[in-house]
Amino acid sequence: MSGGSYDYLFIAEDLFDRYHTIEAMRDRLAELGHVGAAADTQRVLDGLDQAKSQAKSLSEVWRAVEWLDSGDSGEDQVAEAVAARQTNQPR
């Protein structure tokens, strides 16, 4: 079976399972009148949004490394995934 050495890290959605809980905390802090803490919590969410975008752009690279380390592919596939990501990056 392919992958597994990094617990399928390339499936980026799994990294952000608690996003909705953090949103609920932000909303509750705002309800309680703790505007500063709610704003700081929003900044955490903004950071997660940015991190999710980055993780998504790295998913093919991460998969290639995971499969390499699992013995299912070679270093060439990692290099190809990195090159493809660089080609698709906005300039």
C-alpha cells in the first residue's frame, strides 16, 4: 500500500479538523464582549487559512516524499512533484 510513512500528511484537510471549533470560540468570545480576544482568535483562523492554502499547494510534493519513504516510488517522482509545484506557483 502506498504512503503511510507520514500518516498521509498530503491529505491537507485533516490538518484543519478543529477550524470550526476555533470559529465557535471566536464567536463566543465576541458574544461575551471580549473583542480583542475574538480578534486574536480570528487572526489564528486567518493563519490557518493561509497554512491550508500552502499545505494544499504542497500536497503532491508531500505525497511523493511519503511514497518514496514507503518504498513505492523513487526520488525522481519527488523532483517531478517539486518542479510541477514551482511551475504552478504564482509569480
